[in-house]
Amino acid sequence: MRRILQWLFRNRRTGAMTIAQMPNFVLWVVIIASITRWTWPSPRNLSLACTVVVTGGLIVWAMDEIVRGVNPWRRFLGAAVATYTVATIF
């Protein structure tokens, strides 16, 4: 079991265990757009724009994690977010 967890969470660049990281620029944009959409009652156009930014940003972030994730856990997380985001579009 320990070997599997080491393989799953070990950062391939630094050798440290990496489960979570600081958000990158795209994820910060998604967070700000989500908070704006949730807290600020807005006209329909602003709400739609925030929804597009959140959805598009999550897909971009997820694809980045799938391609450049530092360990299998981060790549799996990217794939799960991409799957969920695309599924909620339809």
C-alpha cells in the first residue's frame, strides 16, 4: 500500500509528496469568476460571462494538469475535473 501511495503522490520533479499546490493563474481566474457569479447578483450578461469563464477556465486547467501534472494524482485530478466539466455542459 505504501508503495502505491508513494507512486501516486510523489512529485516527479522534486521527489517531495505533492497532493495539493497553490493555484496557477488560470485557476485564480476561475476562483474569482466563481465568487463573482455567486456573491454579486448581476445582470444576465455578466452571469453568462462568468459561467463561460469558469467553464472554459476549468477545462484549460484540467488539460494543463493532464499534460503537465507533477504526479499521477494531479493528472487523475485533471481528468476528473475535465470529465465533470464536460458532462455538466451537456
